[in-house]
Amino acid sequence: LVMGVVNQEWEVVGRSAVTMLSSNQLGREGHRFVRTLLGLRLGMVKPDDVYMVYSNRMVKPCKDSMETLVYLLDQFPVKDSVREGRGGGGVSRRQLLTWLSQESEQEVVREQFGHITAKLLVKLVIKKEVSEDCEKDENVR
């Protein structure tokens, strides 16, 4: 990939980034790096691995972790709805909502990250097709 570095070595870098995410050791640049690796779609960071960090409540809420989750939901949407569980592995919207609702009970999170929390709620509760239809309806008016 970069300067002759083998793909296997980048996979190690990706796994290390997910490990650092799960132990809340990524700062702003670390989250940006994870989003970049996800965006390359080369398998260095697997979206399901990142989703599991959130669904297992390993990552603490902060502006950067919420932005990473918004990016993840934008680029790699969860297939189920809130009412139906995904079943058979993977993460569900319900699990992500549970993470968000438990973490958002902290007053600081509500005050500082309300706009990001709102974006997450929209992404988790409204299916993509529905939101696209709503945008089309708004443009007609």
C-alpha cells in the first residue's frame, strides 16, 4: 500500500487501532485515522469489529467516538430496524441505541454532544430509505 508496506502489516495496524478504540486510548487524530482506514475499504479495519466495540459498551462517549459511530452508520449501515433483532451475529440498532441511551444519561454528554447525539438517533431509528423519501418530499414543497 504505502511505500511498499505489506497488507499484513496494515492489518496489524488496523487491529491495533480497534484495540486502542476499545480501551479509549484514541484521541481526535486516532478516531480520524480509524475513519480513514474504514473509508479505504481494504479490510484493514473491519466495520463489524468497530461496531462490536460500541455494542459491547467498551468505548466511552466523547465527541470523537460519536463522530466515528455516525461515520460508521453512514458508510456501513446496520441492516436491521430497531424493532427486529439482527440475529445470528453482528450488531443491531437496538444494541447501539442501548449504548447511546446509557451513555447519554450522563449530564455532560447531553450538554456537550447534543447535536451529535441527535445525528446518531436519526441514523439508528430511521431507515435510510425512509430518510431519503423524506428528503425528496421536502424538496417538492
